[in-house]
Amino acid sequence: MAEECSGNCDSCGSSSDCSDTKKMMEQQNAQIRDNMSKIKYKIAVMSGKGGVGKSTVTVNLAATLNMMGYKVGVLDGDIHGPNIPQMLGVDQIQPMADENGIYSVSTPQGIKTMSIGYFLPDKNTPIIWRGPKASGAIRQFLSDVNWGELDFLLIDTPPGSGDIQITTLQAIPDIDGVVIVTTPEEVSVLDARKSVSAANTLEIPIIGIVENMGGFVCPECDKVIDIFGKGGGEKAAKELNVFFLGRIPLDIKARVASDRGVPMVTMDCKASEEFKKVVNTVLERIKKE
Ligand SMILES: Nc1ncnc2c1ncn2[C@@H]1O[C@H](COP(=O)(O)OP(=O)(O)OP(=O)(O)O)[C@@H](O)[C@H]1O
Ligand SMILES: [Mg+2]
């Protein structure tokens, strides 16, 4: 059994009584367990490299599952670059809070969301918190947000596999797995390998790798141009013995829709078609009795 912390110890350098902090953490862990026990599936979306489409994959997974009739929530785990409110078109809304906790913000379609972005005075204000404070905010979103009963909670994460990502993944009890996003080029694939290795170290199941921006359909000549190379995600998945979930092309319609707060899967375009196949594969991979 772990020794009770007496405070004033050398190990954490704290001059205050850290047994109180420990008690508060334990209390919050219990709250997180209780809150998360009402959610059937919890899936995090990760990537080693920035800008490869994690937030896009998260909101479109959410929108597709919502259209299928599932109850869905999205936790924006990107404290320093919160994009979920804008991508789901709810960035003008302020969440309510009272003694029962923080209330999630719902999209008109009923997707529940929470993001640090809702608490900023304006879109240009940066969050300049260090890792522990940012991780603390995510833990609070897990413990204090009134998510209610959900089929899915999707967690968007910032790029990389450092302090914040690890604390987030470890804070979610019974997490069902991670979806790793990469673009096909070598540097992104190299970084995706690190995400695979981080998930393996934490013993979190990897649902699979999605290759995003795999090929661009030119709107002028209809030719497919492989801007970032071809097949990198699939090759990496094979090498790492991880399931390959599919390839989403770069699609101008998808980007324009996303900027307007509309998930691409609600539109008729090539990326939307491919994305829906990826969602079906994710569902097959995680199905519980
Ligand atoms: N398949 C796609 N087709 C067209 N545009 C896309 C596609 N995927 C993502 N984008 C666009 O690329 C940009 C970056 O995507 P996104 O914000 O999802 O990446 P990210 O990995 O979450 O970035 P960050 O690491 O900064 O959090 C966005 O403008 C998004 O709309
Ligand atoms: Mg993002």
C-alpha cells in the first residue's frame, strides 16, 4: 500500500500539506469514474504531428455517429488550440455552470461539447498555461461537466505524446481506444509511430490509423494529385501491426464546410463518402456485447 504523504516532503518539494492535494485528487478521480461510467464508449483522437486533421476526424466521427442516432459528446482536449466550438458551429455560445457542475454546450443536432474555448473572452486570447494546469482543466471537464448518459465521448487531443496527452489518456477510466491520424508523408508517419508507441506503453488499445489528406482531387481536371505522397499511413499501419481504418482525401468542400462550422459528413463530397466508411470500420472494431 502507498505510504500516506505527510506534507513538507522532499519528493515533491511542496511546503504545504500535500496530503490535502492527494485527497482532492482521489475525490476527483472518484467523480471522474462516476461521470464516465454513464458513457458507453470513450475514444481519443491523436496524432504525432500537428495539422494533420485530428479535430476534423473528431468532429466528423461525432457528426456521423449523431446522424446514425447515437448520443455523442465531444471533449476538446486541445487547451492551447481549441477548435471544436468553431468546427461544430457553436463558438458563440457560453456554457452555464452552477453548484451541480458545468453544463455542456449542445449543437442544434444534439452533440454535447466542452472546450476551454467557451471560457475565453475572445478568439484571439491565448491560453498560456503550463502542462499541469492544462491537464487540470481536462480532468475538470471529465469530472465536473454534466455529460449525462452518452453512447460515445470523443476526445480531441493536441499533437504529440507529451505530458498533456498522457495525463488525458490516463485520466479516462476504461478508455476504449485511440484513433491515430496521419497524413501520408514520411515526417507525419514517423510521428504517428510515436503515437502508436505511446498508446502501447500506456496499454491503451489502438483502434487504428486513419490516413487523412491522402490524395487531392483537383476540382479543375478531376485528376488525383498525391501532394503528400501515397500510402504512407497504410504502410505504417502494416509495419506497426495496427489496423488501417482508411484514407480520406483532401477535399476543398470539406475545408470550406469546416471553416463554416459544418462537418463535411453532412455534405455530399468525396471526403464525406470515405469518412463514413472509416466510421463504420471504427464501429466494427470497438463493438461491445
Ligand atoms: N480531408 C480534408 N480535406 C480538406 N481539408 C481538411 C481535411 N482534413 C483537414 N482539413 C483542414 O485542414 C486544417 C487542419 O485540420 P485540423 O484542424 O483538423 O488538424 P489538427 O490535426 O486538429 O490540427 P492541430 O494539430 O493544430 O490541432 C483545417 O482547416 C481542416 O478544415
Ligand atoms: Mg486540432
